[in-house]
Amino acid sequence: MYAVIRTGGKQYRVEPGDVLVVEKLGGEPGADVAFSDVLMLGDGASVTVGAPTVDGAAVNATLIETRKGEKVRIFKKIRRQGYRRTRGHRQPETVLRVTSISGAGKTAAWDGVVDLTPKALLDAKARNLKAVVASLEAAAPVAAPAKAPAKAKAPTKAKAAPAETAEAAPAEKPAAKKAAPKKAAPKKAAAKKTDAE
């Protein structure tokens, strides 16, 4: 199931589970956002088109982060006049994860877990910038996704009687010795040059 929604003067085709980057919306990371401007719903071959919107349809999403977009450079020049101006602009944008679509008597939901890790932190980890990662994690703690339950450990072997352990203990000590660290191979000396060469 998919929907076409309108927000920020633009239209987006979304499905449950999609990551969506839209014009800046209010709210904190983890907040739920609902879009009621649903222009069209589609499910396989059946399509419901609104006039202008579909009645009772809604798209729900979770806000991941609000950030600045990529830099756009504005360069102006008038030839032969010595006029050059360079400006830059970074549009504020909001990143959303679409969680459910409902309307026309049908509902489709995404059953995954929303990860609230911001893009700046992912980029810093990818570039192995440990100082930046530490400062970003300290500034805004990231909610880690839920981990799968740990597997149960296999039952341990029954312990031997105290008399047996006393006899087995001295035999185990030599086997438990650590191997001596290996020495690095010596470096080869460079060949000496003679005056004849």
C-alpha cells in the first residue's frame, strides 16, 4: 500500500517503512507526526484519488531528526565589471520514518524499530572520527534499537568430587601456561654502495 501526501508545498509518494526528507517540521526526535493531506491511496491495482484529498486517510510517521541540508552555492558575476559575489545556503529539513498508512478501509503498518541515530553521527562513525563521535553522543544521547534476547547458555558439566579436583588441578597448570610472544624477524641491512657503482 502506498500514498501520495502533500507537505511543505511538495508531494511525496510514501510506503510504510520509507525514510522521508521533507521541509522543516516542528517537534523533537521520536515525536509522532500525522499527515492528513493525502492526495491519493494505492493498493495493487486499486487506486483511490482524492478531490482534492482522500477523506479519512492519514499517514503516520516518526520524526528522526531536524538538520541542515546540503549546501547550495550562489555565485553572481557581472563580466568586465569586477563584480563577484558568492553566497551559500543550507535549507533546514526534517527526516521522518513512515510507520503506517490508513484510509479507504485499509491499513498498512511498518513493524520495524525506528532508529533515532542522526546522520551527522553516522557520518562521523563512517569516517572514524572518534572525537566527533564522542561529542555528538554526549550532546544528544541516541536511543539504541532494541536488541534480540540473548540465547540461553548450555548447562555446565556436573562438578567432580573434591578429591578428584585436587588431583586434576596440578595436571592442568602446565597446560594453562601462555605461549611466549613471538619475536619479530630482524630487518635486513641495506646493501652498501661502492665507489665503482
